[in-house]
Amino acid sequence: MQPTFPDQVRLEALATEVATAAGGLGARLHPDIMAAVGDLLRTVNCYYSNLIEGHDTHPIDIDRAMRQDYSNDPKRRSLQLEATAHIEVQLLVESDLVSHPPRNVCAPDYLCWIHREFYQRLPEELRVVRDPVDGRELAVNPGELRRYEVRVGAHIAPPHDEVPALLDHFSKTYDPVGRGAVNGLIALGAAHHRLLWIHPFGDGNGRVTRLMTDAYLRRIGVGGHGLWTASRGLARQSGAYRDALAAADAVRWNDYDGRGPLSLRALSDFCRFFLEVCLDQVRYMGGLLEVDRLADRVRAYGRARQTGLITGLAKGFREDAALLLENLVYRGSIPRGQVAKLLRLEERTARRVVRLLTAEGFISSPTSRAPLRLRIPPQAAPHLFPGLYQPASA
């Protein structure tokens, strides 16, 4: 597994850029709006993470699945269940980090916990993997390390009986406890590759690695309040991502390429690629999360709905509805009793506007008397957050 760290001097400036940009995300957003964007990004992260695995479950289908609205098609239903499992585990990871701040997210028991929580939620047909040599179906038991040899493309993973020792070394080497943001980001790039190189589980290694990556970013304080996701960038450059992973598997090229059996230069190149992807995603979300620009896009969305430029949704979207959404962007939440006064409408008309926005998924409110909070439904996200993902019809 050596070398375990890249050439850090070459990467410090880039890691500093990532940490600084991530630290400024959502600086002017109300906490309730940050939570709404975080909920949307959780779905987007799931979508892109599954897309890397070749499973295309659109955020609209994921959102339906989270409301127990499953497809009648068995294959699509299985992928929806996979997506809900991913989001549920994301929520568990986030909650665990709040409850246990010093958590070593690289520890073997933590990685097995992620795998167990994810796989025990999957349908049976997604708990098997085929042997690439003889085509046998091999069971993937939730939370269990693999007990057989595997090959992924050109990569031959270490023998299964070496996995426990490798994971123990991985845990001690990349433990985020005590690392600052810059050092932690550089270590994470290496950890991301080396965990995939170990390939500890029969299947699900990519998902576990990306969930660990999300947890690690939060653990070192670079998670940006959940307002950006590395998986989006990795999926959008999936070819380059796979090439960089494969290159980092390479053995040492010559006597100037580090001192371990693997290539120091290739690992450093992968870490640079990883950090460049992170910086690109943080900057992208930073450009979308300016409060005034978000309010402008809400107004534009309202005009497009009123004039019929956006089709396939319920008619009767009033200018008042866009105004209420705009106010939620600035205020974060609005007491129900203030809506009519705010919009200068009769109570009956104001309630109709609230019902419309609630039905379309724009408003979150746990009870009929609780304040109104903004939610960003997947069908509106391509308009409010351009380029975040493609509309379902694309």
C-alpha cells in the first residue's frame, strides 16, 4: 500500500483553495435555506454516486421513492430502493458525526457499519456480485469483508486474507482526528484511492468510499454545511476519474518515484485530480448560493410558470406563489398567520397559494400550524440551480 501520502508540497496551495472556498459557502444563507439546499444536495449526491456505478435513477424518481411512491417496473423499483438506502445511510452518517465528533471515519468498524447499513436495506437481487473469471454469483453479506479474490478491470485486489491488516493500517494512517483542513484534504485524496485499491468488500466499495469521503470532509470541517458534493464532479468526469484511479494502482516507475512498491507520482496525480474536482464543485455551488441570485432565479421561475414556458406541471401558478418563495429565500421561514398580510391577499386566497406550493413540494411544514419553510423539489431544481443535473425529459 506504500506510499500512503502524495507529495504534499505540490498540493498544499490547491488544498488551501478548496478549504477557503468551502468555508465561505452559504455565508449569507438563512440556516433554514441551508437545510433545504442540503436536503436537495443529498438527493443529488445519491444520484451521481449511483451514476458512477452505472445505475441511473433520476432525482425525481429518488424523491418519489422517499415518499414511498415506487415504480411498478421491478428493475426501476430496485434502483429506487437502492437510492433510498443511500440517502438513509447519508443521514445516519451525518447524525453520527454530530453525536460522535471525534469519530475516526477510516476505522474498519466504521467502514463495515456503513456497508452493513447500506446493504441490509437493499433488495436481495442487489446483494450479489458475479465472479469476473467464471461468472459465479457470490453473496455480498451486509458489513462483512470479502472472503474471496476479486479483479476489477485491470486491478487485482490484494488477497482477501490480507484485507484486515490493510484496513488496520489504513485506519491508523488516514485517521482525520487532529488533522487541519489542508492536511486533511490531501490525506483524503490518498485515502479515497487506497480504500478502493484494498477493495475490502465483495461489492459496494465505491459507495462506501464515497460515503466515507463525505464523512471525512465533514469531519475536517470542509463539508460546506452539506452544500456541495464531490460525487457530482467525479461522475461528470467519470472517464478521467476511472483513468486516474487506475493510474494510481501503478507500481513504482523508477528509483525517483518514491520508496514504496506503488507509484508516488501516480498517487500525487490522483490527489491533484481529486482536489481539482473538489474545487470545481465548491466554486460551482458558491456561484449558485448567492442569496440575491437565488431570489432572482425564483422570480424567473415564477414568470416561466405563469407564461407556460415550463410545462408538465399544474396550472394556476400565481405571481403570489413566486413572491412567497422569494420571501422564504430571504427569511428562511414564515409563520402561516403572516402569509396573507405579506402577500396582501385575502386569507382564503393565501391558503390556496400555500396549498399549491405544498402540493408541488416547495414548502416543508411538520404540522398544519408550524411555520412555512422552503423545500426545493427535484422538478424545480434544474431551474433554480442550473446545471445541477439534467431535467427528467433530457
